[in-house]
Amino acid sequence: MILDQELHIRLMDKTDFNLMVKWLNNQQVLEFYEEPPSNLERVINKYGPRIDGKHYVTPCIVECNNESIGYMQYYEIQETELKKYGYPGNQNIYGIDQFIGEPKLWGQGIGTKMIKLMLNFLCNKGASKVLLEVKSNNTRAISSYKKCGFKRIKDLNNDLVLMEWIA
């Protein structure tokens, strides 16, 4: 789907379920990703419909040098969410969520690189803006998002910050 010399962002498939279970049970990952610890059944129930195209979210796996290292998803933000954030509808605004599931790879610039690749991809799809929510204490992610051109828009409930990137 999206390739550069080092990174490959590909569509998630059903062979990735066990990898997601591993990552979604890593306490370091869960400290910053808004999801409870998981099991295979929960992963299948949540990500299966997305893989099958029965959900508006498109799930992806990030590979670095042919090794699966993280998860990304993108989606057109639904009208109810746009209203919640204070945006009028019909603006072709996308949302992204991501994590590097291998903490040993944190702090190496991989997250910034994968986000820039996804932003370029979404820009080519016609995105006018990309939004994301991040925990306010996740300073490493916030720094990465700022390097990619995101700006802090407002604080949300549950210690979350809304950030925006404009194409």
C-alpha cells in the first residue's frame, strides 16, 4: 500500500490477529494507546470487520525492514465526530491512530516517518485535514506529531489532546 526504502504500510489481514494480541497486551503500549488489554476473540471481533471492509476504519500493519513493528489505521471522520470536535461536515477530514508495538524501537524516528508516509497517502486521497487524539502525557508522540506538522487544537476529556494537520 505505502512503501519507502525502510518502511512498508500494508493492509492488515487475518494472519495479523495474534500479533495484535501480543501488542495489545504490552503494558508499555497500552500506557499510551486507548484500548484495554486484549485477547484473540476481542481482536477478531474488533478488527475482523475492518479487514473485511464492513467498517469505515481501514486497519494497517507497519513493517520496518520486513518485520511487523506496529499498527496504523485511517478513516474519514464521521459527521458526529466532526461535530464533537467543532468542525462542519463535508470537509474530507481523516483521522489516524497508530502505535509502534515494539517498544525497543521507540525514540528512533520510525513513528515520525510512518506518520509522514500516511499523511502523504491521505493527501493523495484528497484529505483536507487529518486529526488525531493523543494522551496529553505522551510527550514523545506529541513531539513526533509536531515534527509532522500537526498543531494542538484543544484539550478533550480523559486527558486527551486533539491535534490537526492541514494539507
